[in-house]
Amino acid sequence: MDLKEKAIASLKKHASGDAFSRLPAALPKASVLIPLLLRHGKLHALLTVRSVNLKHHAGEVCFPGGKSESGDTDETHTALREAEEEIGLPSHTVQVICKLFPVLNKAGLLITPVVAFIESSFTPRPNADEVSEVFTLPLEFFTKEADHSCYPVPSVFGPTHSFMYTDPRTGHIHQIWGLTAALAVTVAALALGKKPEFELGFDLDDPASAFRDVLNRRLSKL
């Protein structure tokens, strides 16, 4: 079994299953696509930098994604549509692996992470109104302590994680933090089967249970 096959098998073990059928239909929803690819014999992740002209989270690093629209058939459709709109990723070239357990953010938006593999030859075409930059980095980066810091601010995934990454192609320094960092750490740990060099704040063997418990507590307060 090669690296990609191992990652797919590991990620599928943590798919959210029928979780969505039991969630309140009235909750506002969004999805993010977590694109993985093989490059130079290693797993990489693709991220974007939001345009500084956006009203919310301007200039922040994130995964492609956005709010659900009336024409979307499900959470995966939302993630694929947003990725095509933001960076020109054709949905028919995407190999969707699984949906991870949804996360309720501080604004009350239910966000579903959709993990997928994309072709290593993909060339982004960023929509300048939404995305100012697209870059990839080794997934293993999110398991290392060297460029990681942790803030004692509670989140769904335990403490708040932050990473500083210098893109060797451009020299640009990117801060990857908050929910984006937490999702990247989770996917890296699951796909690589490798425990990070820092505390995660949840059980790597069964992360869905921890996320489900947190989500249920948040829902009970709405």
C-alpha cells in the first residue's frame, strides 16, 4: 500500500457517517475543502490567503470554502463549488475521500471539513475578489513543534494552535492559526498516522467522539 492509499484508508476510518442526519436543519451551514496532493513523494496540503478586501477574515490563511447556497445538494457540493469559484479547481478532477465531523464556530456557523485529493499538476486560478494567494506545504509541517505555538484559548480542538510558514517559492511568511490550523493538524495526524510533537487536546484514536461531545454541548446552549 503506497502513501496515498494509506492516507485514504486512515482518513476513511474517521468519516462522520450519519452525523449530519441528526443535526438541526435550521443551523446556518458552510463547508471547507481540505485538498491534499502528492508532491516529491510527500503528502502536501493546499491553502489560500483571503483577499484583504473581504469584510470577514481579510488576509487570513484558510482552506477553500464558504457558506452553503440553496442550490447545493449537500456539504460536499458546497465545498467543491466554493473551491471551483475561489481557485478554479474543477470538481470533476477532485477525489473526495470523506467528510469529517462538523464544527460549530463561535458565530454559530456549522462548518463541515471535506477531505479530498487533487492532482499534483493542478495550477490554481485565484478569483482576485476572494483569494490573493494560493500555496502548498508538506502536511508533515503540521505535526512539528519547530514552527508551532499554542495559546491558552479554548477551542473545539483544545487550545488554539498557530504555525508560521515561510513559502520557499515566494519568501512570504504565512500565519496559519485558529480553526484552519486545528483542521490541518487533525488531517495531518490522521492521514500520516503520526502523533504531533505537541499536545493535541483530543484523542487521536477517536477524534470524532470528542468533537461530537463538544458540538452537543454547544448546541445545548443555543
